[in-house]
Amino acid sequence: MAIENTSRERLLASAKILIHSRGYADVGVQELCSHAGIKKGSFYHFFPSKQALTLAALDEMMGEIKQRVFVPAFSKEVPPLERIRRFFRLSHVMQCDGKLETGCVLGCSFGNLALELGTREEEIRTVIEGLFAMVIANFRDTLEEAIATGDLPPGIDTDATAQALLAFLEGILMIAKNRNDPDVLLGQEEMALRLCRV
Amino acid sequence: MAIENTSRERLLASAKILIHSRGYADVGVQELCSHAGIKKGSFYHFFPSKQALTLAALDEMMGEIKQRVFVPAFSKEVPPLERIRRFFRLSHVMQCDGKLETGCVLGCSFGNLALELGTREEEIRTVIEGLFAMVIANFRDTLEEAIATGDLPPGIDTDATAQALLAFLEGILMIAKNRNDPDVLLGQEEMALRLCRV
DNA sequence: AAGTTACTTGACCGGTCGGTAAAATGTCAA
DNA sequence: TTGACATTTTACCGACCGGTCAAGTAACTT
């Protein structure tokens, strides 16, 4: 672990990688601390609970994904439908990076936690619901712009279609994680575009 | 718990409902036994481990889903594309039933466990990979029949499209579970059919 | 130098985890 | 009636869980 960072930063980094790859329940506070190079007693100086650390980690991960995927994919300089293609291609790149770093396909941290904690950690569930809504909103805006530019015919339900795009992404990530093969995402951008045509 | 059944059957029934709704790690052997109305010591007379019970439960659940969804949906007496519609409508019915019974949308037991245990229970991971492959095969056969009957134009990649259908289903189930709203599945059969058109 | 604060440490808490062992009880056939 | 076998019960195991606490140390202000 990079020791030049503060303990708090190292804890967050450890939570991001460990919980993303192995899930919430399987990673204990002790292991998070060992990985971050601190003693367990220090943990609660920075975070009041394991849940709080997870929420903070989710927030940081969303920030990173915005930076690495959303910003380059949903650039206004790119034609709308090409943005969706880019989004899926960048998701592929991210899964490849994750596998190179950890040896296993990580999938979507939000999707992973949504299913693992959906019926038992209400606060985390709510946060993920919000994150999903934000992704859907991005897709929806892109679809509406595609209609405005004539790239898509009017009359499609942009909200429902945007939700379907997120669903398809999450499902593909699930299959990729299950097979431990990031290349399941290869070429899925064209499959995603099928969802946009009536 | 219905006491007329054998202890083993009650254990299996408890595992199906508890693990499906709350996940693998959150349901302990003690709770499984209490729910089944037996003492913990008896557990290991019927199953060598919690993992073994889970595998047996997965097997039974697949059997039930075949009976309640696959058989009626993929009936040879129904036009191919209508089978896919039926499949998604029946999935909606099942999620509604699950919510009525437990108070929360259960989602897909295979998808749930695939994400929770994907990187830590290799045997369960493998079983789920096989189940996914079987679902995809059903979709693929249906798509090929749709091409044969002229309901779909030739030239689409039936394997990739079948995989996309499974991905879309799993993603929609994830969103429904996250929002605890089974009606997220309402009307998704038409969205699924978009994936089948080139 | 003194005081204040941020951080770190190790020892400890009750509770639960999956799993084991042995004795007690029920069941059925010879 | 006896013996064999399946089932159930109770008590127990070491390990780990998330979390607490009080004391110690480093760092920064004044």
C-alpha cells in the first residue's frame, strides 16, 4: 500500500478495491485495516462504522467513474449516439483494467452492492438508487439530443429506453463478472444501440 | 413452517426463500435451522456444509423456474417472438409473487449469488455459469426458430442476441430489486424485442 | 516550554460464524 | 426382544465479527 498518503486515504483506497472485488460481507474491518497498513483501533477515528466507510468509498468511486467514463463519453463535442457507443467501450476498458489489477473482473460496484445489500442496508440501497437515477438521466438526455439532431426518430420513450440501457449494461457486467471475462463487453455498444431503435 | 414435510425438505425450502431474499452471507446456519424448525446439530446430518445446501437449493430453484416460466413461455405451440414476450411477462408475475410473499422484490437468485459469491465460491460460480448458458441456449433456439418462420430477418447473431436478452433481464431484475418495485418489469417484453431487431 | 489537538496503538467486549462430537431418541426389521 | 440404523438434541469448538476504550505519541499553536 502506498504509505505516502494519509491513513484515511489509504483506508478509502483499500475499501474501494477490496469491497469492489469481494463484496461487503466478505471483507472485514480487520482486513481493510491490514490492507491499508493501519491498526484496527485507528479505523474508528476516521469512520464511525464499516457502513460509513463504504458510503464514502461509493462516493469516491462515482467520482472516478464520472471522470473516466462519463466525462469523455458524454462529451458535447461527440454526436449523441456515438456517446453511447463510447460509454460501453470505456466500460470495457475499465473492466480490463480491473482484471489486470486484481486478476478478476470486478463488475459494477453499485450493481454488486445493490444485490448484496439491497434488503439489509437501507441507506446504501438508497444511495445506489440515486446513482442509478443519475446514470439513467445521462442516457435520457443523450437520447433526447439524438432525437433533436434527427439521429433517432421521435416517439421513443426516452426514460424507459435510458433505463433499459442501464439494465443492459448491468446485466452484461454481471455476465462478464460471472465468467471472469472482460471481453464479454466487446462490441456490446452495437447491441445497446438496438435498444434505442423502435 | 410446514411441519408435515421432512426436515431436509424444510431446510431446502428455508434456504430457497431466505438466501434468495437476503443473500448468502447474511443468512447463517443457525437461522436456516430455526426457520426450518430444527436444531443446528441436525443440519449436518442432511448437508455437509452451508455451501452444499445452497447448491441443492439452487438446483431446486432452477427446477421450479423451468416449471413456472420456461415450460409455459417456450411452448412450441406459441410463435417464437411471443415466447420471449411471455418469458418477460411471467418473470414479472414471479417477482410480484415474491414481493407478496416476502415483502421485498427478490430478483434473480442466480444473479444475486453470481455477484455476491462470484469471486469467492468457485463451485457456486460455475453452477451459475451453467445455468446462464442454459437460459441463453433457450433464447438462442427461439431466435433461430423466429428466423426460420420469417418473424425475424436472417443475419442476426443469435448467440450474441440471446446473451443480450439474458443481460437485459438480469439488469431489469436488479433495478426492480433495488427499487423494491416489481412493476419495473411491466412492459419490458417490448424493450426486449428491440434487442432482436437489427 | 506548555498546552491542545490529531492520530495511533493494543487490549478488550459480547456476539455470531460454520462446523464437530457424543449421547439420546425414534424407527423398523429380524 | 434385540440389534441396526436414522434422526434429533445438547453442548461445545476456535475463529472471527463490528465496535469500544483508555492510554500513548506525534505535530502544531501559542
